[in-house]
Amino acid sequence: MSRWPAAQLHSATVENELWRSWDDESPRTITVAQTVPPQIVTLAIPALQPATGEALAEAARSISDLRERAAETTGVLGHLSAVLIRADAVASSQIEHITTSSEALAVALAALSDNDPDRSSYPVATELVAANVTAALNTQRGTEDLTEDWFHRRHRSLLAADPEMERRHLGAWRDCAVWIGQNRRSADFEGPPWDQVPQLMDDLVRFAARRDVHPIVHAAIAHAQFETIHPYVDGNGRIGRLLIHRLLDSGSATATTPVPVAHGLLHNPNGYVGGLTAYRRGDLDDWITVFATAVNDGAHAAVRLVARIADIADAHRQRVRTRQGSAVSQILDGLLGTPAITAGEIQSAYKLTPGRASQILHQLADAGILRLSEHRASRSRVWVAHEVIDAIDTINATIPRRHIDSYCVVTTSLTRRQPVPRCM
């Protein structure tokens, strides 16, 4: 086992949020163990065990194969980033039991791009997953430096639609305790004291800027460190998985084939939790092996999705003959990355008259490429490329799921009497 400094358990006596004066078995105070990770910016990465090295090598080969296959996929390369990020963001949300239908998500994303003013028509879960997709795309495409503000902007974007989130906590380090478990007294994990979060996150930001660490190891350590700090009252899992994309892709605008690591983590969520626990006790080999396996699984699933999207693109071209560069040709390409459109969108994007836009939509519907959705974007009817949506669903089905034990994160504000459970 490669040694890494274990997180320290600090004992603290705190007020019992569940105290009841009429219950003799309910103490006024309880003793908790707060997990405080070491600062890591200057730590040397220890030599890893041979089996860990093999897992890393296999994951690296899978990433290389994915990007090679994507580069060979003529005509759809520019849309694969959106497809893979969308699939991965759905899986990242599913890890935290935030789910929606792929069609509802596609419609919500189409409405986001159309600046739909009627946001209340979408379920909260759909808005949260849509926000995750948007934040993930911005992360993968962006080249800005990783800073405190980088985290806060993504947190505000992800959680803005959450009605349970206090506005003062959006894009701000937590000012309260956070733990995992049914109650604080028996918690499986409690994060470090909130007043240590700024210093620990500053250390993590500087670690993320290092260039002397294997990219998969870099992403693995940074993610586990972030999850141990748990700097926000909610959304830590999703933000932590955006951090994975940022480090694996090195923020490069040319990285058009992101690896959907969340799919691999969703394959074995109990192993994911166990790997994070191993990291906290200083077992770097165990955690990196779990993480590298997730990268490998996600890359393999992505290769299958790339092949399916390429087949769909070819089939669409066979059904609708059109010249390269025409509005119809551009719309067909765009449907691969954004499989939901409205007449207003294509009128605006391609400078079409209402009549021509309607003609194209009906032409694609007659060819079986589009169908009308039961969902609407504000008052507009939405057309969906159902085969593309189904392909994104398929990547979920290609990875068998293992059962995840139920657990939740609970945050307690200094000004709020009762704890509020939040599912991971």
C-alpha cells in the first residue's frame, strides 16, 4: 500500500441538534469526530504498487483509444463533446439520486439555449440535471485558471434552481457542519470544521495547478481531497466530478472527447464510497485503483456511444439527401449535440422564414428523424431527435449497476435549529 498522510480525526463536543428536553436518552451535547485532511500542495506522490500502475496504464490506454476512435468519426467529432458531457452529467446526477427523463432534459436544455422565461414549468430535478450538463460543458470547454472563483461560479450555476438552498450559501464556502449519515451522532463521516475550509481549499487549488503529477492520479487525488473537505452545504459530489473533467482534460479547448468518469463511478457506487474512505485513511493505492477502473469503464462506454452516434449520423444522411452546408445539413449535424429544437430556434440560427423552418421540421419528421415531444419549451412545441436521446440512454444501460447503500449528507446552519438532510 502506497502511504499517503491519513486525514486526522479531531474530537469535538457540539450541541445535539436532536436534543429533546422530554427524552432522557437525548443528551444536550454529543462528541463527534471531524475529518481533517492534510495539506497536499507540496507532497510527493509515493511509488504505487504494480497492480495500481497496471490499472492506471489500462485507463490511459482506454482514454487514448476513445480519443482515437472519436478523431476517426468523420462528421460528428465537433458534437461528441456535448454528447459525452451530457451523458456523464446525467450519471453524475444519478449518483446523487437526482433523475429526470432524457427527453425532458433535452427539452429543458433547448429552452435554456432559447432563454425561456417560463422556468417554473420544469420539475426541479430536470432543472438541476440541466444545470449540471451546462456547467459540465462550460468546464470542459473552458480554459480559465482553477481558482476559488472557478468553484463558486459553478456552484451558483448548479444549485440556483434548488428550492432548499439558502441564497447566501450559493457560491460560498459553508458556514456550518456537514456530515454523512442519518444523524450527526452516528455519522459515517463528518467534514472538517467550517472555519478550516478556506485554507484547505486554497491548498487544493494550488495542488491542482501542479504539472508534475500523472493526470489520472492528479484528478483522483484532487477529487478525493475535495470530497473530504466538503466545502459547500450541498452539491459537493457534482462539483467534485466537474473538477475531474477540468484536470483530466487539462482545460484544453481541443479536448473534444471528455471521458465520462461518472459512468464508471455509477457502475460501482459502493466501491466509490469505499475508495474515498481508503483515501482518508492514507491508502492511495486502493483509491487510485477504484478511480482508474472508473475511468476505464467510462471510456469503454464512451467508445460504444461514439460508434452509435456515428451510425445515427450516417442513417440520417441516408434518409434525407441534402447538399453539404445547407440549412438541413447543418440542422442534422446540430441534432447530434442538441437533440431538441423549436421552430423559433432554427429560424433564428439559420436565418429561415417561418414557412421554411416549418417545411424542414416536417421533412425531418417524415424521415423519422424528428418527432414532436410531449414536453414544451414555454409555449413552443419542441421537436426531438429521439434516436440520439435513446443513444445517450443506452450508455447508462451498457454499464451494469451495483446496489448503493442509502446515505445522506446533512448540513446544520449556525442559525437554523433543525438539520436538513440532503441526498448525495
